[in-house]
Amino acid sequence: MTQLKKKGYVAAVLALGMMSILAAMQPAQAEDRVVRVMTFGSTWEKVLKPLSAEFKQETGIQIVPVIENSSAEGLAKLQASRAHPGVDVWFTGEAIALRAATDSSLFLPLPKDKIPNLSQLMPGAASDKFVAYWYFPTGIVYRPDLVPGGKIASWQTLFTPPFKNKIALPLPAVYPGRTILIFSLLHGGSIDNVDPGIQFLGQHRDQVAMFHSSDTAARKALASGEIIAMLGSPSAVKELSDQHIPVAMVSPKPTPLIFEGMMMVNNGNAAAAAEFINHALSAKWQAFMTQAYNLAPVNKQVKAAPALINLLPMPENAVKFDEQKINVHLGEWTEKFNNVISQ
């Protein structure tokens, strides 16, 4: 073999070797450009999935959804797999976030320098480890074509004879504690004394078709006519309306306001997680969210969707509970609730 041919042969071998190395590196590089987001099924389908292609085009990061039924379920899964959580961003309610924030090995402080859109949020929307993505009222979502008279005026209406076995209420883990708290306030209780609400629900459990662990399941039952009313949010109104199903919502006294948002999980992918959160808080994403999902934006530059404004409670009907108290007592309330419902 001539010297020239030898040089060409060596160059070819080196080139092939380099190509092999690059090929072997590609999966790892692709893995680095993924952000795994644990969220609710309807949130993924209605809000994040439609934005995912543009997000990947802008950042090179692919959003991979991990679906949870409730914040409590999501937290349990993350803590059970803390060595390898497999999630970078976790969607949760404010009350559960307070509990999770004490787990310093699993959840990271928000890197404010990497999330500049934090400066655009309404007061109180962010803390050290949690940032709200939206807020919403939890009122009564119903089928005006199926309820007597076509309207519902109060929570008490749900427990009249025409609604027997035709309503859905969430279990305590969904909208943490709100089912218990609403009916406690209506029957002389308070956040410090929920026994009146739990006793009422136990006495009237036959009125309820389903105490559910999944808001999606309740929405499907409402859409099919299996139930005619549910405790829910404006996003349920949007979902059924998009299916051309008659639907309405009322926010009677008391209507709790709930903030839900995001936390960063210690999964070795903090840069991608921060980039996702920053996009989620941008005016563009917040405007899309309120129009597509009918929940209220936390970015001060964004107005709530017109369809949402009419569903918000009057100031005298709205109530904001102490999330720290809910966090401390939810387990105890749940045990009491389960005991009376199972009797």
C-alpha cells in the first residue's frame, strides 16, 4: 500500500470512528433536551400539548407529560421514587405545595435569575419553591338542560330530591379539602371545626352519585348526563362547551378560590425545568391558557378570558382559605370523611 493510500485509509478509519462516537452521543444529547412535566390529563391536552411543538422549536426541549389524577397522588409518587423521580416540573395545588416544600432533598428553590417572568406576576403568586400558573373559583358546574328550572342558585339546591344520585363531589384530596370546607361553612363550622360539614356529607351520602378522585371522570359523567351537577371549575365549563354540550356555572356563597402552579423537582434537569416554567409564565402562554382553559392568569399583563369573567364569584361570595391549615389537617379530615361515608 502506498504512503498516500495509507494516509487515506487512516483518515477514513478516523472519520468512521468519529461518526460512531457522535452517533453514540446523540441519545444522551436528546435526553438532555427533554423536560418531564407531571400534570393533570386535561391540562396536558388543553393547554400544554398545543404549545409543546412551538416550545421545542424555540428551545430544542421536548415536553414529555407524566399524568397525575391529583396533587396528593403526584406527591406520593414522587416521594416513593425520590432517588430517580423521573419528573422535572410538577403541577400541584398551593396547599399540597406547602407540604412538599419541606422536602428539601426532592424539591428545588426556584432560580429567579433563570425565570425572569416571575417579575410579571400578581402579588403573592410565587414563593421560594412554588409559583402559581392560574387561579380559579370552585363552584357548581351543571347541565341547564337537565336541572329543574334550568338554574341552580345555591349549594343547598344540590341536596334537594330532584338531584338525588345526580351530583358529583370531589374526594378531600381533589381541590384539597374544599368539599368538606364548603359544607362546614354552610352548617355552622369553620376551617377550625369541620365536623359539621363532614357530618352533613355523611348523612346525605346517598344524594351523591360519585365522590371522585378525578375531575376528568366527573366531567365525563356530566357530559353523558349520568350526573347533572358537580363541584368544579370554569375549565369544566370550557371543556363541555367546546363539545357543544349545554353547560353553566354558578359561584354561590361560599366559593373557594384555588391557586395551582408548579414546583421544580430535583431530577438533574434544572435548566430545562426553569426554561419551561419561564415560558409557562410568559404573557403569550398565559393568554393562551386563559382562552383555552378558562382559568384566570397570574401574569399581570394578561386579562382573563371574557367567558371566565362572568363565572367569577361576587366579592362577597368568594373565600380564600388558610392553605397552611389545610395542609396540616387534610389527613385527619380525610380519615373522618372516609369513616362517615363508608358507614
